[in-house]
Amino acid sequence: MNLNALALSPTRQNLWRLIFIRLLVLMAQAISVLGAWYSGWFALEWTPLLLTLGISAGVSLLSLLRLSRGWPVTEIEYGMQLLFDILVHSVLLYYAGGPTNPFASYFLVPLTIAAATLSWVFTAILASVAMVAYSLLLFWYHPLPLFEMPMRDSQINIRVIGMWLNFAMSAGLISLFVVHMAEALRKHAERLAERREQSLRDSQLLGIASVAAGAAHELSTPLSTMSVLLKDLRSDYTDPQIQEDLELLQEQVRQCKASLQQMVRSAEFNRNQPHSNQAADLWLKGLLERWQLMRPEASWQLKPLPVGPVPQLKDSPELGQSILNLLNNAADACPDNIGITLEWNAQRLRLCIRDYGPGVPLHIAEQLGTAFVTTKGKKGFGLGLFLSQAAVERIGGSVKLFNQDGGGTLTEVILPIATEDQA
């Protein structure tokens, strides 16, 4: 994966900020412990306190070293870092006065961070751990006389209970409201990003359609000229090998002319006729026969289909052309031993195209599906996958690429199954 993309990951950036906050707090805690040591005002348990601070410093340094690597930061890892902060603070409070320590409310800091950056599940877990830790500290802790108030036992208990209630209310409000506000902001940002992406994609599709329409008219004349010349050449040369090559060239020219004519006809047909449903196995076999004429050099194998009734899908020229584009990509990568698999369940169809080429470069994997981004260098225009993704996503499907351990690429196409009311 691209290191620049990793650096821009929100979870990774939040972990950097969390480690920075932890180091600042650790420095303040170390100064406080050293001040208590030299002043002699507190009879603290120095060994466990220093050991806890040392562990916190070690984990922080290891986290910084880990962030310097090109490994993705998951939400679980980020939540574990916040859990570690809560546990460290609990241990420090246990040896430093428990709930009577003025810094007992620091529990709210990791909870606030969790509520603003994590999902409600992780926030609820961290809030529960903090609540349990704070509740246990009400009964078990090393008291510090300087923090004890000169009140009767009942008054002290009321004060401590009030502090506990204040903490519980603050933790609940932060966990409930802040997480919902953060989630609403995230969803709003995602919707805006999706609309911008869809608008950009529509603009690119409109531009490509305009260029394609002009190219279709311009190509018709040279294709007709090539067809005439190939007929003349076949009449001039009688060598069987040359005749075979000329026949192949003429078949390719006919296929190009048929594709252009189909593009013009389908545009008019789509305006007046609804898409028809077709059995998935017949649809795929028809596409493979058409593709074999286009790419006679490619060798492929269709894996056995699942047993049972074959579902229907909503056929359209755009969908068929999208699958042909993906098959051509596989043949361009490696034309030998291409594996094709079709399977389904009650909700969707899954078409897999497995090639044994060099695979998708990781540094451009995230940009695939964008117009004019290609893995073929100067040989490709970057339109095939873009148009395929646009057509498949328009009917509610998806296209994904996966690099395989044994080499090559697995192209996964998810298509919705057509229902009877869509016929």
C-alpha cells in the first residue's frame, strides 16, 4: 500500500496524536513524582509508581517505532491504546490516593477521545472499563493523608459518592452525545465525498461518451477500407498460411464493425426498451463465446457451476461490455490458463476471473477504477476498469481486485440477482 495513503489515514493520525498526548502526560506525571520525592510531602510507593511510568514510556516508544513502519492502524489497535491509558491511570491512582487524588477525573480524557474517534461499541467498552476501575478505587487504594479532608467518615463518604456520581454522569454524557455527534459528522462527510465522487464520475463518463461517439463515426470508414483490402489480398495470395492469417484479420475487422454497430443500436434500444432478464449461466456462456472471437489467443477454463436452479440477472449491453473489459484485462496480463468461476446465493452473483500475470502494483491499487489510471503503461488508456466499475455499480454491484499469493490477480464481480418484478 502507498505510504502516502497510510500517512493520511485518520486512525493513524489519531494514534500519532494519542501518543503525543500520552508523552506530555507522562512527562507531567514524572515531574510530579520527582517533586513528591524531593519534597517529602507524600509517602508514596515509589517502586510500583516508577515501574508503571517506565512501562508507559516503553509502550509509547514501541508505538512510535511501530508507526514508523508501513503497517495499517486498525480501529482495534487504536482502542487497545486507549484501554492501556485507562489501565495505567488506574494503577497510578491506586498508589496515589485513589478517588481523593485531584487527577482522578483524567479518566474522562481517553473516554472523550474514544467518543470522538471510535464507534459506539468501542466507546461503550472503554467507558465500562473506566467505570469498573473507578468503582474499585473507591474501596481499594493507598490513601494519602494530604488528600484526606478533615471531616467525619460519613461526610467523606458522601463526598466520595458525589465524585463517583459526577464521574458516572460525565462519562455517560460524553459516551452518549459526543459519539453520536462524531458519527453524524462522519456520515455527513462520507455522503458529501460520495456525491463529489459520483459527480466527478458522471462528468468523466459524459466526456468519454462524447469522445466515443466521435471515434465510432471516424473508425467506420477505415474499417470498411481494411475489409475491402483484406478481400483483395485473399484473392491475390493462395498460400494456406497467409489465407489463415488474412481470415483472422478479416474476422477481427468484422468484430470491430459489429461492436461499433452494437454501440449505436444499444443507445437507441436502451431509451425505448427495458432491460431483459436472462439466466446467469447462458448469459456468461454467450459472453465467453463472444470474447473467444475477440481474443483467440487466450486460453481459459470455466469452472463447474453450482448445483441447483440458476438465478436470473438483468442483462444489458453495458454490463456485457464491462465483463468483456475485465476479461481483456486478464488476457492482457497473461493469456494462458485464465480461470473463470460463477457462483451465487439467494441475494447475489459472484463472478471471479483469475489470471497469472504480474498482479496489480500496490502503489496504484487504490487509484484503480479512476479514469485514465492504468497498469499497462503506455499500452493502456485506463478506461476499461473505470467503465466496468461505473456500469456494475450503477446496477448495485461492485468490482474488486485482489493480488494472489501464487501470483496474478483475482477480479471479483458482485452482481445483484434479478427478481420477478424486475422482469
